[in-house]
Amino acid sequence: MTALSTKVYIPRDTTALAMGADRLAAEIAAEAAKRGEAIEIIRNGSRGMFWLEPLIEVETANGRIAYGPVETQDIDNLFEQSFLTGETSHPLCQGLTEEIPYFKRQQRLTFARAGITDPVSLQDYQAHDGFKGLLKALSLSGQTIVDEVKASGLRGRGGAAFPTGIKWQTVLDASPTDGDQKYIVCNADEGDSGTFADRMVMEADPFMLIEGMTIAGLAVGADQGYIYLRSEYPVAHQILNEAIAKAEAAGFLGEDIQGSGKTFHLEVRLGAKAYICGEETSLLESLEGKRGMVRAKPPLPAIVGLFGQPTIVNNVLSLAAIPYILAEGGQAYADYGMGRSLGTLPFQLAGNIKRGGLIEMAFGVTLRELLEDFGGGTFSGRPMRAVQVGGPLCAYMPESQWDTPMDYESFQAVGAGLGHGGIVVFDDTVDMAEQARFSMEFCVAESCGKCTPCRIGSTRGVEVIDRIRNDENRAANMELLEDLCETMIDGSLCAMGGMTPFPVQSAVKHFPEDFNQPAISSKGGA
Amino acid sequence: MTTQLEQVTEVITRLQNKPGALLPILHGIQDKLGYIPTDSVALIAAALNQSRADIHGVISFYHQFRTTPPGKHTVEVCRAEACQSMGARQLEAHAKSSLGVDYHGTTVDRSVTLEEVYCLGNCACAPSVRVNDEIVGRVTTEKFDQLIDELRSQKLEVL
């Protein structure tokens, strides 16, 4: 009977669940039982087409047929219209999943398996090229692995874009003070609003992250890794722990990996709602059980990192790119992208957008292509006005900048940043003075308090913007705001205080009209 | 029936030998009791050979840790940019006024504690709310009221 049952895929990804996937899965199972239909429900990861979630797929001889977004009231109807045979006439039918233009246009390297496999099935992972990179790495010297990463041109995907291979070389060459202890730390504190690529890696393909970290351990001689995961991601937490247990049981993690005699242990540690812990030195303090206070650099964490030992701190996406680089070679990865931005970046379309989701493409696609061709305009249907790319510490971009190609250097040239690839769209109801105020307010809430310009400057920033919005000495306060921004940029140790002014300055520069009018409460004002 | 401090001691004993044990211990206690009782600070400090001030400093640094009991359910409203672009400011205002509490407050019937959160990673289907460990997307004010009603009726069933 099992051989004849139809496979139905219903994601267990956070967004799919947030749109009702669990209840849908239960009701589809019940309905199938009632009708005597043999189905096997597989809880896969998401394909990243979030506007279609819950997106359910039915396996047919021609491939998987997608239906979405499916609500519980559609179930009866789907069965009536034989969705289990892949009948395409249903209004929710999207056709073959892989032919959906949004999906088809992408270049999926890091997210090649996302949504296709059961995230905690080792069989699925291995059937889709999983552990190829690790098996290769087990036979290579640390230096050879590091050389391969250097050849890929991979730059840190957390936002700073530091060359990953160089960081690894530093850790490989560093001498620990405590025996031969080194560490691999994965920064999974994905706190930027508008980003969910790390979450998707962990929820859709956790073995890839495990494999990438294990390879990093082999490369630099570290036998312990930690994934520092934000506590705002309960689903990722659950899936990661399931995957780690399975990888350990199958000998891909732990002692004597695949009979190689090599060891790598991995543990997930939860953050506790502190944005600053996404900053690598603050993260290390937090892992050590302390307040997440930023450390001065140097010394670099690569030399004096976790518990004072040489430590690789990499973002989820950087580590997730490693298995492909090892399996296919650094050059294969470097063949994607442009200039010094090599490989692919998963862009994340979020906020007020019709078709939000994850789009993995080589660097160089323009922002407008993402917003219009993929995104299809705003969710509200109103004109798009401002786009914040790269998280809460990056600039708001006006329409005149939307033709900028998405690569590190081009964005830097227009005074913007790519950060972690998150794109948050606002329609014309946005009050940019209010957004500028929020940037400062967020810094008040999340500053670790070490540097005065960040700790106090942000509070003063909120006050100055309030005075501007209340039309008190507007010209003088605008000047004061600019001066304050410069002080924060120049006088802060880390990006929290040093970049909080960027969205503020960009709002002032590109949307000055919002600072010349008294605040209007109908825009959701103070 | 074990007392709260016995449960605290159990968590500390189980986790104190981990490297960097303090956050796992604090999470362990809060997962069990819903908050970190003031009495546990001295126990943690003794076990980790740190001062009570150190422990207090860490508890107060992180937004997640609380030192007073929460309501039966915790509801977190996302305040970050992607949610703002989809009306989170109106949702926040509605949550506060309909529950009659500000952030960190607990309703009079102790059914709901309202918290703020900066990003739940559900930014393509904003605005988002977290109810205990469940994340809910596209939350309108009506949907919010419905969620709260469901939580309150659950409470009645339990009672």
C-alpha cells in the first residue's frame, strides 16, 4: 500500500507554519483517511516562495505540482478536483513547482535542496549530493581546504563581506594558548528585519550547515563548534537539534567521523533577545556566559576568540556555501557573480511586497528587477516609495537608486549597503522621519552601552528627531542631527553605533520633504 | 511536588559544567518556571563561582530574561521594519489598548503577558506575532483579537 501512496509535501518552515501549515497537514491527513486515499505527507522545507505559503506539492510522474496558498477551507475542493493526481485546473494550482518563473529564474547553489528534501532526512540529504564536500575534505590537508575556500572568492555573508578564506587562514596559522583548542562559531543571530535566509538554511537544509561547520573544523583543526542561534527562531532550534542528533548517530559528527579518526562536536546555544549579539565579539561574550558587550578589535577573534582561543566566526550563509565549494571546487563557485562579488547571494524580499520570498542569484541583478520582476510591486497596491536594503543599519534607498546592481562595490558607491541581503519595501504611506526616529529608538533599545556615542547618542537622536517633527527650531535641529550622526559614526566601536546613522542620514538626504512638514498622526505617527 | 528552588538547583547541577554555562542555566530556569526567581541568583553565583552582581548583570542585559512571573501566555508583537511597512504600528497600538497593558505588562486576568520583539524572521508575511512558541503571520487587528480569544478560552478549559 505504501508504494502506491501519493507523496504530498507540506513545509514545516516558520512562514509556512505562520500561515497555517500544521493545521493544514492535519486536516489533509484526516480528509485523505476519510476518503480512503493513500497519501504520505512529507514535511519539507520551504521553496522560499513565501507569498504562496502554505505551498503544498503533490508528486506526479512529471514532477511536483504546486498548490498555494492553501487554506483549510480549500481542502475539500482540492480533493474533489483530484489534486492528488496533479490536476492543474484548480484555481490554486501553480503548475510544476520548478517551472514557476519566480523559482525558475534563480541560481540556486546554497538553496539547491531547500524545499525539495525532508530537512531531517539523512537519506534525502545524501541522495542530493549531501556530505560530498565533507567526504572530500576528510582526505585533504587543512591548508588544501583553506586554499579551496580562498579560490572560491567567498566573502562573509553576514554583512561585512570579509574574505572567508583569509579568515580561515588566520585561524589555521594561529596558536592556541589552551593546548590545541580552536573553535568554529556559527553566527545564527539573524536579527536584521527583512532577513530570513539563515533561518531558511537551518529549517530547510540543516545538514548543509552541519557539514560546512565540520569542514571548517577540519580545515583549521577545531574539534568544537557552536551555533549561536537567536531565541526568536523556535522552529529552527527544533530542526537543528533533530539534525545534529541524526548526524551524530550516523557518524557524520562527533568522534571518528566516517572512520577518519577526526572529531568535531557541535552544539546549539540560544541567544536571549539581544540584537547586539549578532556582532561577533558580543556574540562571543554571550557564548562565554556574559553580558553581550562588544570587545575592541584587535585582537581579532581569529586569534583571540571564544574563551581566548583562535576562533572562526562565520555567518550561516558563509558556512552553508562551504559544502558546495569543497564538492565542486572553488572555481565552480567563483564562476558566478561579478567583479569582487563572487558566487551567489540569497536576496530576501520582505515588507510591503506582493510576492515576498527568497531569491538566490549571482551578484549583479539590479534592485529594480528584484522589486518589480520578482516582487510584483507592493502588497498594498500603492506606489513603492522607499526600500531599505541590508537591515536596520543600512540606508533607505529612493527610486533613483533602484537600478543599482546588487553587489558590494556598487552599493557602497551610492552610500548604501547589501548587508545580509534583506530588502524591506515601503509604500507611499511611509513617514520617513518616523523611520529615522525608529532607527535611533532601536539603537537605544539594543546598544550594549559600551560606547557613549551609541548609548547616549541614540537617545539624543530620538529627542532631536522629535523636535524636528514638532517643528521646534527645525533648521538648527537638522544641523544638530547631522552632527550627532557624524559623532556616532566616528566614535563607536562597532556597527551598532557606527551604522545606526546610515538609515537616518539617507532618510534626511533622499526624503527631505518628510522632515519639512509637521508630523501627521494619520501616518501612524507619534 | 518539588519547590521552585529545588527545580532551580536541578537545572544548575545539570548544566553548570558546560563551558559558558550561564545562558543555558538562565534559559533552563526560565523554561521551567517562566521567570528567574530572585532567590536563584545566589545559587547560580555560588555554582559558577561568580558574584551575584555578575549574574544580575547578565539577567538584566538580555531582553528575554524576566524576574517576575509572566501570565499564562506570552504574546510578542514584532516592531521591526518589515512589520512596520505592513501596519505593525497600528497593530502594536491595538494590542496595548485591547489588552489594557503596555509592553512587559500582564493582563488583569493574568492570561496574557505582552512583549515586544524585533524580528521573528517571518518578514515576507508581515506583520508577525509570536504566541508562546508559535509564530503567526499577516496579523490584522481582527486576527489578533481572535488569537487572544482563543488563548483566553484555552485558559478556561484548563481551569
